[in-house]
Amino acid sequence: MAAELMNRSRGMAEGAVVMVCPVLLALALDKVDLKVYGRPALFAMLAMAGITLISGICPLLVCCFSKRFPGMGNINPAPVTASLATLSSSCLLILACFIGQLVVSRQVLIAVGVLCGAFVLVRTVIYYLGGDGKPYSVGLHKVLDESHEFLTGVTGILFLGLEGLALEGHENQMVQKAGPVGTISFIVCALGVCMMYLEMTPPLHFEDLGEIVCLTLTLDSIMAGGTFTLLMVVMFKLMGPPALVLFAPPVLIIVELVYRISDDGTTLPTTHTTGGVIEASIPASLDRTRVTFAVNGRPIPIHAPGVGQAGQASTLTPASLEPTRVAFAVDGRPIPILAPGVGQAGQASTLTPASLELTRVTFTGFLAVSITAIRNTSPSMLTSCFLLFAASAIVFGLSWRLLSQTQIRNRLADLALPDLVDSSADLASLCTHFCIVIATILFLAMAGTGRGK
């Protein structure tokens, strides 16, 4: 169990460091005005930051010790890491509310704080009353790990932006109660913390890959949508209607993927298992084509009346199908599939999601420049163009990451071949790097002219 929890615990530790250390640094350098918070609240903020950081790192230590010394007391690391994750997430929410005092109204602060606090409380009670449940398979942990890494990376950067807005609020009244920018930043950060906590304490009754895929895809979509909304609000505040150009990146990726799926015209066979029997439903679009079924690379002919007709099913009952590699081939073209309880076929299990590092660095630069631009209220054209290309790079980067995750491939398995999804991911990668190159040139021009206002 320690090995399965290692990746998420490591992501939680990294997220805690990224989100909390700037707060500790601001307190240590006396950047926080006592007149704003008061001395008791300041010490409470320091305590929350310290507890969040320590309890966020300890789950990784627990997993490391459990993996290194498996015979020490036979302690199950799952309840320990869940308890520490509960403490860390609760303190992080309180810390976010402290920071949010300068950028959101009191009504929003109280509403979001109460709702998110209630969610953590309810989720904690349900998790501990649910019992141990059935241990998740490696495939389920892989989906959770990828989604948790995505949520942690994006939430960490948005948290830095919220802290930047709060620090600016000490010096500039224009930034205090920063309107929709500050409100959306605070809400998305709070939701991100809740979703990270949910994936550290996933539902124990989920046994099917489809359930975990649906959950993680929903959470990632909420985070991606919230991030895009924040980018759009920032750009609209600085540029006005021209900021609508930011809709181009997601529209381009979606249109390209839909076009390739429709142009390919291949409807994939679907499978399910019943009592150890794999049933393969052959869609009508495969009529009069040569369909083969392979187990562990060994081709097995399908003998069933009316093969290739819509609504007909072909069955195969080989012994010991788990773990096996199962694949279809249509006219000799291999089509990896994922049959429930059989294991991941083809090369899907070896694919690595796109790294978020490039997107995170770009996001950091975008937040640093945009906060300054909001303060100045009249950014130059050079600054506006930089922010537009940086925002486009962020949107393309998030699309690239999502298209390369296991959950997306699983949900699109019945609609598109893996190479079609790979093609869309490659397009997102190309556009990400292109926008970053343009943004870098503009940033160098801003630094050279000293006119990035």
C-alpha cells in the first residue's frame, strides 16, 4: 500500500511547500502589516502555515518508512496518510481564508470558507465510517496519481497568484477587494484544495476503472475550467473584447480532435466481461471487415453467426485471462482496448502524461506580470501581447496534459484510436511551445525597453 500512496504523498508534499513557503517568507521578512490582521491573527496564520507544511510532508515520510521497513508493526499507511491529509487540507483552507481577506469581500470569504470546510468535514466522516474497503488496483492508483499531480500543480500556482494579490493589497488600494480576479482566484484555490483532499481520500467503494476515471475527469475539468475562467477575466480586464481571442486554443484542439474522429470513421469494438466471459460487440461500421481477437499476442479467430452485424456479440472464454493483454485488430490494424478486469492493453500503461513544468513556469510569469499590470491599470501593448501569448500557452499546455492522461484515453476509447488522441496532444504540444517562444521574445523586448507597464 505504501508504494501505491507514494506518488500522491510526494505530490502533496510538493504542493504544501509551494503554497506555504511564500507565506512563511512574507512573515519572516515582515511583509505582512500587523494593522491589517492584528497580532493574534498573525500568530494564528503562522501556526496554520507551519502545521500545513509539516502535516503535508509527513505522509511522504510515512510511506517511505513503510516501504523501507515493511515489517515494523505491520502498520497500514493509508489511515495515517488520510489523517495527515485531513489536517493539512483543513489548515490550508484556513490559511487561504486569512490570505483572501484582502482580495475578496467578506460575504464571499464566509460562504466559500463554510462550504469548503463543511465538505472536508463530511468527506472525513464518510471516509472513516466507510471501513477499509477493497484495495485499489495498480491501474486505479495510476489514474488517481495523474489527476492528483495535475490538481496539485495548478492549485499551487494559483495559490501563488492569490498570495501575490494579497501582498499587492498592502501597498495599493486598487488591488484590495480585487473584484472578479481576486474572487475567482480565491474560489478556484479553495476548490483545488478540496479536490486534492478528495483524491487523497478516494471513495472506498469504487472498484471499476470507469468510476475512478469519471471522478478524476470531472475534478480535472473543474480545475481546468476554473483556470481558463481566471485567465479570461484577467485578460478581459486588461484588454477588453480582444481578450476573446483566448477562446481560440481550446476551440482549435476540440475541433481538430472531432475532425480526426469523424474523418477516421472507425467505430471501435466494445467489450465487457460476464462471469469470466469476454463479450465483444461488433458495431455496424465494421461490417464486411476482417476483425480478429488476440490474447497475449496470439490471434484467435472469432466464430459466431453474423459477425460484423450490428447488435451481434462474439464471446471468448479462454482460461486465466488475468493478467493478459487483449487487443482487437480491424483489417490488420491493431486497436488496443481496455476490458474491465483484464488489464490495460497495448502500450497505454507505459505512456507518461505530459509534464506540467513548462506550463507552471509560464503560469508563474503570467501571474507576476499580470498582477503588476492590474496595479498600473494601463499596461502597454507589449505587455498585453505578452500576457495574451502566455495565457494561450497555458491553455494549450493544460490541454496537452489532459489529452495525455490515462483518464482521457479511457473515456475516448470507444470513439477514437489512440493515435488520433496522440495527434491532438502533439498539436497542443506544438502550439504550447510556439506560444512560449513568442511570449519569451516579447518578454525580452519588455525587459530591454523597460516599458512593461
